[in-house]
Amino acid sequence: MKSLFFPILAICSAVAIAPSSAEVKIDEAVLGKSLGGWTKRENQAAEYPLSGTVYRTYKPEVSPTPDGGIFVSIRIDHVRGWLSSDDHAILEITISPSGMISSAQSNIAIQGRSISSDVILGTNQAGQQIAGPTDRAVQIGTDLIADLSAKLLREKIVEAGRVSFPSVLRHNYNLLYQAVRWHGAPVGPGGPLAPVAKPVEDPGNPAKPATPPTTAVTTKEVPKEEPKEAPKEETKETPKETPPVTPPASAPATPTPPATPPAPGNAPLEIKPYSTPGPSSLPAGT
């Protein structure tokens, strides 16, 4: 009995864990296509040029986390040539069971020196977790590269391919996020949607399609419209013509009476001008 108990227990545990780890995964085909294809190092890596320098990204290493999510680790090389040793970087990302990026960390090894970033958890300035999956992923990527670039700047690195190493990590971070799948669907800007649960049908009593309830149709009596009387035409009264008013005939003018001659005693006194008599008018002998 004991020999059968442990195998059965192991099988049950594997069945219980398998669905949770299969809910979220990385689509390697999509990631490889975005990087140019897994054509290098026996089809285990992809090489691509960025900013005039060649970089190499290997296929991600994925392992399940205790809470049902996944832990993804990606190795990225800075190809420096035949006579120089390559620089290496590791990008580590933890993805929750719902397809959200929980944390991220990276480290770079240059000439025997290791530069590691802090563990970025995706919090805002107030220390609160960012709720949206896309906003959270953008914030984690921004904080990760900012922290790594600040630490790389202190090392006084001047080579172009090494200075742009943090931007190459951000490039891989963005492409990796586009390859995250949750229940087989990509994680969109609005966050993953939970699959719609289908109702379990009983084979002995199949569910019948629900018929919509019939509602009694009530007919309302439409009031009859009484015929409207035609509007009466208004007859306009024509104004009566008033005869022209003739002014009354004026009385004949009375003639002016003639002036009465003055009476003899009442004649006006006429004063004649005085003239000096001449010598002819004087009597002789005077």
C-alpha cells in the first residue's frame, strides 16, 4: 500500500500544479521573431544590431513560482569582436499568475566588474502599488533602466556598445512583455481578461435553452378624433365711401359805403405857404 501511495500522491500533485503554471507563459516563437529569429548558437540565440553594435539574446529560461506565476531569466551578450571578450547581462522578471509583471532586476558584467540594479517592484512615489498591468509594466521597466544607468555612469564607461547596454535591456524587456501569454491570449493594454466559465451540463438531464418569458401585450384604446370643423372664412367689410364735404357758401361781401363830404363849417383848415409879394403886385404910389 505504501508503495502505491507515493506515486498516486505525486501524480495528483502534478495534476494540481500543471493547470496553474500553464495559465501564464512566454511565447518563445513571438519573442524570437521580434529579435530576428533563433538562428544563432544552434538555434538557441538571436543576434541583432542596435545603435551600430551587435547584441545576442538567448532563449528565456522559465520556471514556475510557488504562487502559480513564472520566473523568467534572459541572458544578453554584447558582441565585441574576435580579439575582445564579450560583455554579459542578465534580465530577470517575475510574472504573477494573472499575467502582471511583479518585479524585475538586472545585472551587467563588464571587464570583471558587476553592476546590479535594485529589485524594482513597480510602486509610485507614494509607495503604493500600481494597479494597471500595462502601467505597472511600463513603470517597472522605466525604474529598472534608470537605476541601472545611474550605476553604470559611476563606472565612467565610454565605449559606445557598453554605454547603450541599458537601452538594449529595455528593448528586450519590452519585447518580452509582448510575448507574455495568459490563457493563450496576449496581455493587452487593459489587462488580461479572465476566461468565461462555461456551465457544466448534466449528461442525463441536458439543459434546455431558456425561452424568454412572454409578456402580456396590453392594447390601449386610442381615443377617436372628432372631425374638426373647417375654419370659417372671415368676411372683411368694405368701408363705405363717405361723400366729399362741400364747404358752405360764404355770404356776399357788403359794399363799402361812400365817404360823406365834410360839412362847410367843419372843413379842415388848409395852411397855404406864405409868399412875399413882388413889386408888380404892389399898388402904384406906394
